[in-house]
Amino acid sequence: MASDYLLELHGIEAGYGRAALVLRGLTVRVPAGTIVCLVGPNGAGKSTVLKVASGLLAPRAGRILVDSTDVTGQRPQQMLASGLAHVLQGHSVFREMTVAENVLLGGYTLRDKAVVAERVAFVQELFPVVGERWKSLAGLLSGGQQKQVEFARSLMVRPKVVLLDEPSMGLDPKTTSTVFEQVVRMRDAGTAVLLVEQNARRALETADIGCVLDLGTVHMSGPAAELLADPLLSELYLGGRPAERPISPER
Amino acid sequence: MTGGLETVELTKSFGGVTAIDAATVAFQPGKVNALIGPNGSGKTTFFNCVTGMIRPDSGRVRYRDHDITGRAPHRIARAGIGRSFQLCRVFPRMTVLDNLLVAVRAGGLRSSRNRAEMERARGWLTRVGIDHLEHAEARNLSWGQQKLLELAGVLMADPETILLDEPAGGVNPALIDRIGALVRELNAEGRTFLIVEHNMDMVMSLCDHVVVFDRGRPIAQGPPAAVKSDPRVLEAYLGV
């Protein structure tokens, strides 16, 4: 039976090497047409969720479904073919290559030139700066412009869900606003987004659904606006003073 | 007050791009100073010139009334200036404790393994709040924990002036509060700070003096409240 979710992570357990588990039975779902954001303290496992979803880290337990198809254990290239594109933390453009070359690399697996041309037109319309700087070396673009090149590259294969890891990291306030506007444009253009962001308040203002992670599991989830209005959440994770007691799992 | 960190007509270009454009700036000794500005405005290049990581094309860097222009990074560190990096530079396969001990290993690997240095390292780990991770390999730390480890490493050299490049970048709000509180404590103990940061809540609540860069030179400076309402800053940086 078809699911309402484009991406489902069920009971995921994952970790690095012989170290303790980072994710401990985590469940996250991404419905179509939404931005789901993961917020929580450093070390909670947010980036690890994205690595598991994109196949960079194999889960030790749990299942991953993309549009109701079980893709658990698939390699990154298979995850990409299944419809998951991962935009990494920090800058990942090839600085010595042009914007065009960077974006076209995202469509490397596409064989039909007409499809490539259609996708190029699509990303250039969605991110105007990509078209304007098409022949420029990517390394000459500002941080925010480079981030939009990364977004455009990720959309070349028409992913069902884009996994965004800290898109605002290292960006100035003005550029951060632009980048979050572009995340909304991606959603409105038909791509669901799973967003990891330390700028928790800004992320929740942008997202439709929020999930609060702590110690490798989801402690709270719900409409982002409701989480944003929660005084305890605000105190713990959105810039207030850390409280003495942990957030209640029952909430 | 004079005798702090200052630059005179500092200039640095990369090819045809002028990253620092004849910047003359004086930071306030004994205070928490901020250097803010849009991406690409030259802040990190400025840090690199001041700390000897790159050599400026022209102009001078002065510290405590001495010309330190073009000195090697280790000599600038010995002069009392420590720095962190935008992207954490820890040794990933070394333990947290060993990451701190390398900061004092000028006399060889064994020299720092004396009890006093180890206790000093443990003291800084406790101070930044990651003493429970002493035996963990640095690569297994979260991003925020690596930021704290890097700060502890800077403090091992006992610098009088500390340059922090985006200490809140990629760090969750609760940890930002902790870093801010630590900066306040260290400042109260007499250390001067110069912080590059995009988190305006942190800058406005923590800093005494703010310098705003745009296109490689200062366009405004003063107390946080005055800088925040400066039309040039609103236009170039805050975008409101």
C-alpha cells in the first residue's frame, strides 16, 4: 500500500566504528511537499540521520523506505537513484570548475540530453544566480551563491527528497535569509526537504514539521510553528538558558 | 587606550581580488571585540594576516606597540596571540587530552607528559565542559565538542589575546550560551578577544566593541547598539 511519506526512517540504530550508538531507535518521516527540520544539541545525531538516509553510513538496525520502497542498506549511488540527494555540511562546490560544470555533474547519471536540458532550465529558473553566473568559476562566488549551486546540483536528478545539512553554516545574516528563501522555493517546486540546522529558530520558522533530537532519538515532533511556540523547547534549544532537567520523552 | 592589536593600511590581494584594502583598525585591549561583515568581506584573511598565516602585501600589524608584520605564526603565538579556525583543526585520531598536550610539546612529545601539563590540560577541559571526553578520539566528538576542544587548545598556550573565527558556527544555541559565558569569564580574567561571528545575538550580547568590514575595509565601528543601527551596516550586512 502506498504511503503518504516520501521518506521513512524506522527504528534506526547507527554509529561509527566500535563507538557507542549515535542513533538509538530513531523514527523520522518526511511527507510529500514539506520541509521537515531536525533540531537539537550538538552530538544528538542530526547529521548522522542524513548520512544514514543517503547511504553514507549503514544502519545497524531499522528500515529506510523511499516512497514505500525498502532501500535499507543501499549504497549512496543507489540512494541517489532512489530519489535522495544529499547536500553536505560546509561548501562542496568544485572551486576550480565553472558553475555549469558543477551543476552538470549533478546530472552525471542522466543519459537523455533533453532531460539534462530540461533540468538545467528548471534549476536556472529556481535559482536565478546559477544562470547569471553559469560560466563563472564556482570558487569566485560568495558563500551563499555557492550554496545555491549546491542546491541546483542536487536537483538535477529530480530527487524526491533533498537532505540539507546545515545550509546556513558560515553564512552572514543577509545571505542566510536568501538561502532559507531558496529552501522554501525548493519545496514549493515539488521537492520535499529534510533539513538539519543549528540555527534552530530560523529552521523552525522555515519548516512545516519539526523534530527535536537528543541522544539519538526523537524527543518531540509536530508542526514547526507549535514547537517554536513551546516555552520549554525555546529554553532548551532555541537560545535560552539550558535547563537542569532533560526534556521529557513523554511529550 | 593603546597598545593592543592594530593594523595600519593593511593590504592583501589574491590575483585580481583585493581581500584586505588598506585596512586601518585598532581593537580595544582588555575588551571583547567583534569583527563582522558579509561573506567575502575579508575577515578571515584579516585574521590570517594578523596571525602570520599569510603575509600581507603592504601595511603593518602592531601588537603591544611592537611591529609583528610578517612574523611566523609560532612567533606571533609566543607574543601572546592565539587563534581558532572557522573549520575546526583538531587531530582526529588523537585523544582529546593529547590534542591539548601537543600545544605544549615544543620540548618533544614526552616533555608535555609531565604531571603539571596534564593537570593544566585537564583543567581547561573541565573549564570548557568536555573533561568527560578526555580519552575519546577527537574524530568521535560532535562539531560543537570539537569547537570546545579547539578553544581549550588555544588556551593551553595561555594567550593574552584570543582570536576566534566563528565560534558559534554550526553550534547549537545552548552551547553558544556556554561559549559566550566562557568568553566573559576569560575576559574578566584579563584576556582580550577578537571574534569573527555571524550570530548577531551573540555579538550584540557579548561584545564591547564592533568593527564592520565590507570589501576588505572597515565601514563602521563602535558599541554594538550603534553599529547595529548604522544604515551602512544594515545595507551591507544585516539586509533589513
